[in-house]
Amino acid sequence: MAPSRIAIVTGASSGIGAATARKLAEAGYRVVLTARREDRIEALAKELNDAGHQATAYTLDVTDRAAVDEFATAFKTVAVLVNNAGGALGADPVATGDPADWRTMYETNVIGTLNVTQALLPKLVASGDGTVVVVSSTAGLGTYEGGAGYVAAKHGEHVLAETLRLEIVGQPVRVIEIAPGMVKTDEFALTRFGGDEEKAAKVYQGVAEPLTANDVADTIAWTVTRPHHVNVDLLVLRPRAQASNTKVHREL
């Protein structure tokens, strides 16, 4: 694969995004790392470049449409777009959930994915062999108590991917959705619970082997590197200990 092939990863400052950038760089792509935290993506770009890969960092808030549109002008063609930026806030029931948290989750997970996909879709088509990856969640396929805000956002992201696939069929662009279940990263649960380490730890308590960011990144890289005529529409990825969003084996 020519190193000039560009793969853009949003939310690349940590977790699944950073791991995916590493995997795609190893696969021969020139990776463009985007996130709001400039120091994180600059450090990752340096790590990848020092290892002999090609990587560029670009500070970007995916909810800022003007900034996204400006970012898109830097490219004539793009081979891969990984829409990974997102996240969860809170675990309150519908009756007491914070509307501001709901709005933030919708803006980041859904509108952010929409912004970047719309801005880069012509570049993906122009590549002659483009791939859009949407990193959603099993929350986009089934609900659970205390998760309605995040579930609603991820359902929206799931429908965005599903509808886009219908609308651009016949164009040289695949739409792949990766829906991970329980993934233990450094920040996801901690952010969800406002920095409360005790609450964050309880999410994974007793689960012998939750998924890791590398597990998800490896799966993303596998789908992206399939022959161009192969489209993995939807891949659900869970640890063996998790049978559903509400059924998890815990060794207490």
C-alpha cells in the first residue's frame, strides 16, 4: 500500500482512537490524527513518525462545523475516515438526566460524525476506493437502565451509518460500523462519571477480561484492509464475559 494513502482518525488522543491510528499506520496508511487535545496527538504523531510511519496531528473539535470544513480543504483525496470521536456523560435515569449532558453527547457522537463525514465524503469518493468507519457501540443496538442519553446518541449514530450506506450505494465508498461492547480504557468510564474513580472502577469490577482499545483497533484495521469489494456492514464486538448490554459475568 502506498504511504500516500490517507487515513483520518477522529478522537485520536487516547483509547480506541489512538490505538486505531497505530494499527492503520502499521498497515501502511499515512494517518492524520485529530482531537481537541493538541499535546496528546502531537506526541502520538511523533511516536509514529519516529517508528518510520507517516503521521500528522491536527487539532480539531468535530462539533465545530466551520473548523471541520476548513480541515477538509487540506485534502484532495482521503482513503479512510474513522469516526471515533464521542463519549458518554452520566448514568442517570430519564427522570433526572441532565439535558445538557444529553445535548453534549448528541452533538459529539451524532453531529460530530455527521460534520466530518459530510465534509470528507467528496474526498473519499474521489479516492476511488474510500472507507467510512463509524465507531458506534452496542448501546446503539439495545438499551439499558441509566444509559438513555448515551443510548439515544449511539442509536442516532447507528442510523446515520445505516442510512448513509443505503444512500451512497454504487459510489466507491464503503460504510463500516463497529459496535464495541464493554471496553476498558483509561478515560471512557472516568469521563462518564465526572472523574469519580470508584464509580468508574465498578463498571469493570469482576470482569476478568473486558475488551481493550487494541482489540477494537485491531478489528477496525481488519475491516478496513479487506478487499475493496468486501463491506463489513456491522460488526458487534464484545468480551466473552458480556452476553448483552445487561448480562455480564462477574467473578466477585
